[in-house]
Amino acid sequence: MRCGKPVRREETEYCSDCEKTKFTYDRGKSLYLHQEPVSRAIYQFKFHNKRIYGEYFAEEMAKEYSRQIRKWEITEIVPVPLHPKKRKKRGYNQAEILACELGKILNIPVNSRCIYRVENTTPQKELNDKERRRNLRRAFAIDPEWEPGGNVLIIDDIYTTGSTIDAMSRLLKKKGTPKVYFLTVSIGQGN
């Protein structure tokens, strides 16, 4: 009901992460479960310069969720930022590519500068839930000049435990954003 992870029993409303953690974001959706062949495609997109995959994923997001995004009354799309060192090494930010493509399709402005990464954190995939939250505690900062214009949609490639989305949501809400939603290409398996 909150993050969109599948659950094993129909009568279960929340996955185990959402049951035990009070997230700041309001709700989110993902296109696919994080399993083959999607996980391989994301890996190629993220680490092997297959930027064209961003167009495909954004088109699929728009097809699947444009009605939901309109219902959420999104006024701005914000991609999860990379630390400048990671961005320089990779040459691009895959979340920003997704956000820009989706923004073009849905005619919603994208803001890649309101939240930025201030710490070059350990990759989240190498950490457990508690370590992920601690890792991101001071990872992001928000532009003091930025003013929220309404509800925000955060875009990322993978949702695992929600730590990244939640860290960004906390900053956005502290600044006065009424509601924060997210959309990712894939999501962990749930329970």
C-alpha cells in the first residue's frame, strides 16, 4: 500500500520494511520486480553507458503510471542525485536521464539541482537496512533558494529498502513540500 512491493498474502497491506519503518514519503510505484532480465538491463543502463535504456524505461513509466502521476498532482520531478565524483567517473546520472525523459513525455518540469549529494557514500547494495539509513543520514542537502511549488515525484532506478527515497523526502518535506511520491524502474521482492 505504500512502497508498492508485492506481498505474499493478499490481506497484508504493508511489506516488512513499511511495517517496521515510518517513511516520510507518501507513496510510490515501480515498473518491475528487480530480477532478470530487468536487473541486467538496469546494470547495463547504470554502469555500461546504455543511456538509450533510459528512454525505454521512461516511456514504460509514462504508459503504466501517467494517470497515477496526474492523480498525485505532481508539479516537479526530482531525480536522485549522484555525488560529483561518481557522476564524473560514470559520465551521467541514470536517475536524471529517467527523470528528464519522463518529464518530456508528461510535460512536467524536472529539477536536478534542488537536492544534491554532499557525501560520497558507500554503495547501498553493500549495506543492510540499518547501515543504509546511517549511510544516508547526511548524504544529501537541499538548495536553500529552492521553494516547493507543490507535490514532488522522486525518480530512481531501483527501490530496495526505501532509505534513499526517505532521506530525500525528509529534506523536501522539511522545506514545505506537501506530498512526496516516488517512481523507480524496479523494486525488491517484498515478503
